[in-house]
Amino acid sequence: MTIVVTTPTGHVGSRVVRLLLQAGVRPRLLLRDPARLEEGTQPLVDAVTGDLTDPEYVRAGLKGARTVFWADPTPHTSADPIETSLRTAAPLFDAAQRGDVERVVFLSSVGAELRHGVGHIDALGQIEEGLNSTGVDVTHLRCGYFFTNLLSEVDSLADGVLATSADPHQVMAWVDPRDIAEVVAARLLNDDWAGQHVQGVYGPENLTFARVAEILTDVLDRPIRLQTVSDDEVRAGMREAGLPDDAIEGIVGMIAGGRGRTPQPPRDLLSTTPTTLAAWAYEHLRPLLRNR
């Protein structure tokens, strides 16, 4: 059984690799820089070095692989993120249609079910449709808001501020990427499923940003004040940072397009994962802020 893993050094992919190795699988990894792999990993994997935006590299890397974990590698800051995401996924569609790939576990997102109007997430919805059209066996994992997004807020959290353009009182699914990886690995290793499926990965509970600020106040032993900003303020800040217009709209749209909506499919036993935000923040955020 050949399992291909994309983005194997990311928050989800790195944990997927570790779990596959512990299960006795030698995965094939598609990545830019093998040196970024966890120490001791390289002798245990087949690392194929290249760029996922290169279609010939992707086709060669997928050839003969029965199962693929596909995570879109496109940065939100790309000049044309939706076009880049779809262009990057095109060789995967080709491989599925040719029969080089039989099964795909796709890292999608809450909001992809809307297909349009949610910024860069629109691309994930279109990738879902593209995979479905090939007839390949596929599981779309629609994941909640990553806890790790808070790592980009360390400086403002050090000043006691959590800023967001989201509705502070709208409940959202928040999830630890390590928990997502466990669901991914379980799907990759299970040979018994077939067809086309959608599964939520939502963490243990839905949270508002207001509640997140309360949790962080307790965990970090400092008051964290929630600061709401408008979409236009977000746009202005990103323009000042030099981001291109399509990237800005792709980022703003991910929050704006999800306002007033609940995740689909609904939360159930399969979509509920164990790690709480408090536990994650104690392990990852608290040490970063201890002396600040």
C-alpha cells in the first residue's frame, strides 16, 4: 500500500507522517525541503522533492499511489490564491481520472459547502467538486478554525489583546490540528471505506471569540481583551503590509462569508475531537508568553 502525504511538515501533515510511521507504513512524501522533516524521519520515508505547483512533479509523485492525503499548500497571501489552489489540484484530478489514485483524504474547511462567497475557502469547495467529478473514493474533512492560528497573535496577546473581524458572539468550531491528523491517519489506514463522504472535524466544543478571550485570560494568567475590527480595517492593514488585492479579498472573505452560518455537516460523534483550547494554549501559548 502506497500512501502519499502532501504538506508533510505542516501542523497537520507532520503529525500524519508520525502516525503512519508508527503504524508500520513507509509513506511517500511530496515536499520542497526534506531538511524540515522531524529528526529521524528521512530514512523511514520516500521523500520526493519538488514544488506542488509544478504539475509534472505532482503527476510523477502520485503515480502508482493508491491513497493520497491532499492538503492545499497555497498561502492565503498568494497573488491569486483561488486560481493557484485550483491549478495546483489539477494534476490530482488527472491522476484520479487515470486510475493512478484510488482514494483521497482531502483537508477541506468549514464553509467549503457554500462553494462561493467565503474567500480563499471557495477554492476548497471547488476542489471538493473536482474530486467528486472524477469518481474517486474521497473523504472531505471539513475542519474548524485551527487553534494554531493563534500563534500568529502572540505579539498582540503579549499586549493583552485578541483582535478579530469575526462576530465576537458567533459560535465557531475550533480544533487542534493534531486531532485533525489523527482523523486523517485513521482514514488513510482504513481500507474498508469507499464512495464519497464529508466528515466534520470540529474539536470538543463550539466557541465564540468572546469565550476564547476568557479561556486565554485564565490560561495565560493575564487579562486578554477582545478587540473587534471591521473588514475595511483588515483590508487597510493588509494593503499597508503590501498584500495584493486578490489575497486581501481571499482572507477577508473567509471570515465575512461565514458570518451567521453554522458548520455543515452538523456536529456529531464523528466530528467531535478531544483536545480543548485550554489544554492546547497551556502547552503552546503559555510558554511563548511566559517572559513577555
